[in-house]
Amino acid sequence: MKKKLSRADRKQIEAAISRASRTDQKGISAQDSIPYERMWPDGICRVTGCYYTKTIQFQDINYQLSQNEDKTAIFEG
């Protein structure tokens, strides 16, 4: 069953299409689309004034061929 759009809905859709089709804007990169306030070298990231997150960097290893000590060290610390 089709539903008719209201005049306000049509205006919103037309405005969104108009914004999306502008060619005078600089292209946005993936990095620009991730909102955060600050990133520290140790991986701590301040997303908002009181919300923080931490990133972890893994080395390219073959987990199945690693020694048991190395396997536990990967997920500690």
C-alpha cells in the first residue's frame, strides 16, 4: 500500500538530495567521518568530554604457530 508524502516530508527529501548532489564540496575521507576530540600515542582516544576509548594494535603473527607464553602475552597488558 502506497502512502503519500506530506509537503514537509517532500521538502526534507529534496533538501537532502540537493545537499548530497553538490559537487563544490571537498570529498570526505574515512578518517574525517570518525568523530573524536583527541588521540594520544598510547591508544587512548577522547570521544567526547567525558567518554574515552582505547585502541589496541596487533602485530601480524601466526597465532597457531606461537609458543604458549606468546599466546598469553598477546592478550595481557
